[in-house]
Amino acid sequence: MKKYTNVFTPVKIGTKTAKNRIEVAPAAPFLSGRDGGMNLEYAAYLNNLAKSGAGIVEIGVSNVNTTPTGSPILCVGNPMLAADLSDAAEIIHKHGALASIELVHSKYMRMPAEAVANETSADEIREIIGLFANAAQNCLRAGFDMIMIHGGHGNVPAMFFSERFNRRTDQYGGSFENRCRFGIELLSAVREKVGERLAVEYRISADEMLDGYTHIEETLEYARKIECLIDMIHVSRGLLERRECLPYLNAPAYFPRAINLEYAKRFKRELRVPVAVVGAFDLDLAEEALRNGDVDVVAMMRTVLADTDCVSNAYRGKEHLTRPCVRCNTCIGRTHSKFIRVRCAVNPRLGRELWNPPVIPASSPKKVIVAGGGPAGLEAARTASKKGHKVLLLEKSGELGGMLRYAAAPSFKYDMKKYLDWSIRTAESDSNIEIRLNTSATPELVAAEKPDALFVAIGSEPVIPQFSASGTGKVVWAGDVDIGNAETGQRVVIAGAGFTGLETALELAYKGRSVTVIDMITEDLIGSDGIEISMIGLMQLLKENNVAFRCEVRLEDVNADGAVIRNKDGSVETISCDTVVLSLGAKRNEAEVAQFEHLAETVKVIGDCSLERGGTLYNAVRTAFDNVMEYLP
């Protein structure tokens, strides 16, 4: 706790007091029932969020309408679901946090902003405002302490406030005062229903980032108008409806952390109500922002999802145990892009809390061998150890980490490097895990150890075809470039437009290289093997750094002149370059995997060498955890 003195200072929000200044930011996990109610799966997920130790726990994207949408989000407008809301508040309260909930109108979230702002009648406006007010009252009756009105990211209040969209000629359009009217009337109606008994937080996009949209000076003026009606303002940025803004709502690993802090500082200087900020924070950045007086509360979601004990670990002075978030956006990519249930690349329990029973150390420990010290092997070893078993981890190289060492090497992948360090450190410090480096897991060695269970995590091998210039330094593998084992010339062609090749391209572009990426796929499929929100941001950075693309071409050869490609029309040309970097994927060594069959009573293949689609940290961690939990008593 000493390290985080400011984080663990209580804060008053309206008439409520939070035990500390960390807020679990709102996000929809898509775990609730299709009827808009809460089920056991959602309850278990929510319990873990509240157990994090945060002072405020916010339930995200909750619909104010009276009828469910069929989407798995809570329907707070329906009084018949009062019991579900009450249970949600009780779950949060049992861990000493303030219970809060984000209110939206899901129908209008899915409609074009211009249509909502201009085609909604005055009667419909009054109906929308009434729905928010009634939903707030339902939350009060259910025992919530706070609500958040989502007025940012292009949601309903922002649609009416936007001069770009709002072309109305009545009292809700035209002048600045008229465009403020919807938000003011909505907040006034909420206050009329709940008074000071609920703290009201208002989420706002400080800047919508695009030409012709709302920018910070006008946003601040609007904030001053509504300040008397709210207890805290929550500063974000961007728009949901514009694809190019999405990475700024959930900053991927390629973007800086604490991306909204400079905006939040302005609100802190110019408003009297407490200011919360969101945008890729961890506990260290939160402490710094609070110590400097930049904000009053720091909201975070992905940090909590990656390790739902993160805040309580910090309180106990055990922050070194906290599993770092790698900002891959697996979580938000599933829920906001695919509308499927939340998962986390590094926390295999998240969203699946009821899938496995709590870990109870085995009464009769078994001998377990893990072949391979990459991310899958390390996860398997840790999980087996937690179940009370003795683990021997065999790694053929002189260091742990496997392919994750390459993934963590680029300068902008510091989040992945933190996870890699954590993964290695926690395995090395575990008294149940014996690690042997420079030791190949041969069938003879494994058989001699007589394990009860064997988890094969030997990874995969990069695809590296032979070309005319192979062996000359003209052709190199992307992984060797990433970790500095191979150098490139000034003019570089990267073969392979998957996310690995694109990350290598960005790192080389940052180093001043002239980079062209080639692939057989069409341009619209570039980065399709990655997570959409993160890939949007990566592509933006590649274009800003002048990385060129040649699509629908096949790499035929690499010679002394450069990359020989065959175009879609069958013609052949050479792209002159100094170096060709190969990023053509990886393959499973089936023969090597097969030699481990029948060497133990339980033999399971995990990670990149499994039959599942490999190449991601999510796959490595999940297959390791699932197989150990399922097949090792």
C-alpha cells in the first residue's frame, strides 16, 4: 500500500464515499441473459470484478429500455428485473465497493447519429428522457450507489449536442444552448427521480478527434453547463461509429498509455466536480496521476480483467504477483466487434468463472512433465503447481519464453515484455516447479522420468522457404530481426501481411527503414488474423510511417536484386531491395509431437503445437489452462 498512497485515499462523490480512487470502467461482458436479466455466469464474473479491491465497480452498457433487445446485456428499465439488479448491487457491496451502473439506450446506440438527432420527435425525446430517469430510479431502489450516464463516444446525448449531426430547428437544435438542452433535461429528470441519493457520473468524449466534430473547447463549455447536475465527470475521447476512432477508445499496445490524461487535466482545472479519467492506465500510472493532482479517480477495465486481484494485490504490497495486461484487446475485440462473450488472452478464467471448480491442492501429488518453456508451457506448469503437483519443465534453449520472446521484442511491445517477465518470474519462484534449461524433452528422457502426466508445449517452426539468395543475409526471418539477431538494409520487403509481419514492419519503419509489405491476400484482408480494434490502430501507424503495400502478389524468389514477385495477371517483376524479411507463418511439427504419445498415462498437446489455431498468446494460455484443469486431477 505504501507505494500507492494516493490510490488508496478515499474519495467523496456526491453523498457517497469510495474506499479508494480506482474505478472498474464500464464494459459489456455479454454474459447476461437474453431476457436482460442476470444469470449465474454474469454473477460470477461480476463477483470477480468486485473482488479486485477497486473502490467503484461499474456495470457497463445497461439498457434503459423496458424491453430486452435480445442482446446479452442488462435491461435496467424493466421493473420486473429488480431482483437481478438488487443481486448485482449486493455482489459489489459485499466486497466494500460502491456499486455503479452505466446507462445507455441500446436502440439509439445502433442508429445513425444524424437520424437520431434530426428525426426523433419531441414526444420521442421526452420518452427517451423518461426512460433514463425511470432506469435511474430502478437502480436506486435496487441498492446502487451511483449511475453513469454515457454521454460520450457518440451516444444519445452527444448526438443531440453535436453541431455536425444536429440540424434541428426546434428548441433542441441550432444554438449552443439548444444543443445542450437534451443533456440538461435528461440529467434534470434523473435528479428529480433520485435526488442526491444516487451519485451521478457523466461520461464524455473530451474530443471526437475528427474534423467537423466536437472538440475540447466546446466540450468543456458543455461540461460547465451540466456541472451542477452531476457529481463526477468521466473523461474519454472518440466515437464508436467511426472505425478510425476505435483504437483511441481502447488503446492497443502500439499506442501510449494514459492517452486521455492531458484532456482530463483540463477538466480538473476548470470544473469543481471530481474528474475521472479512462484510457490504458495501470496502477503505477494511476498513482502518478493522482499524486500530481491531475484527476480524482482513475478508471480501468483491461488491467482488472487481466488480473481480478490487481487492486487488492497493490493494497497488500504484492503488486509483483499481478498478471500484466498486454493490451491485445482480445476482450473488447470479442464483445464490441463480434458481440460474443468476454475472454482475456492472459486470464483464462475470465468470463468462464463457472467452467472449472476452485483449485484445491491434490491430496496425492502427481509427477508432471511440461515439455517446452514458452507461454503455454509456463501456464501449464503454474496451473499444475497450484493444483499441488510437482512439475519438471524441460526447455531445450538456454532461456524461457519461447516465441513470446520474439513477440515482446519490438520497442512498442513493452506490455508484452512485462507479461513475459511476469510469466518467467512466477514460474522460476515456484517451489513446485523444477526448470531445466538447455534440456530437450526427448522420448528417452521423458520415459526415464516416469511422469504421471505430460504436457507437450514444444511450439511450432517458422515457414522459411529456400530462395536463390538464401544464406547470403539477403533473406532473414522476422523473428531474428525482431530480437536483433539479424540486421536489414535500408530498403526492406516484408513477405507476409499477418499481424506479426505488420509489427515487424512498424518497428523497422520507426528505425528509418523504407518498408514494403507484400502478400497474396487482397488489401482489405490485411491484418485479418489480428484483433480488429488493434489492427485499425496498427494500420494507421503503418500509413503514418509510409509503409507501402503490394497485395495479390506471390513471392517467387529472392535474388541479388531483390524480391521476385508474380502479379495477379501472371506477370513477374522484381522489387529492388536490400533485405527480404520472411513472415510466412509457422507450422506444427507433427512428427516431433507424435513421438510423445503413450509416454505417460495423461499426454496432452498444448499451445502452438496443438491442433488448434496457434500463433496467439490467447491460444497458448487457454489450451494450457484448460488441459491441466480438465485432465490433471
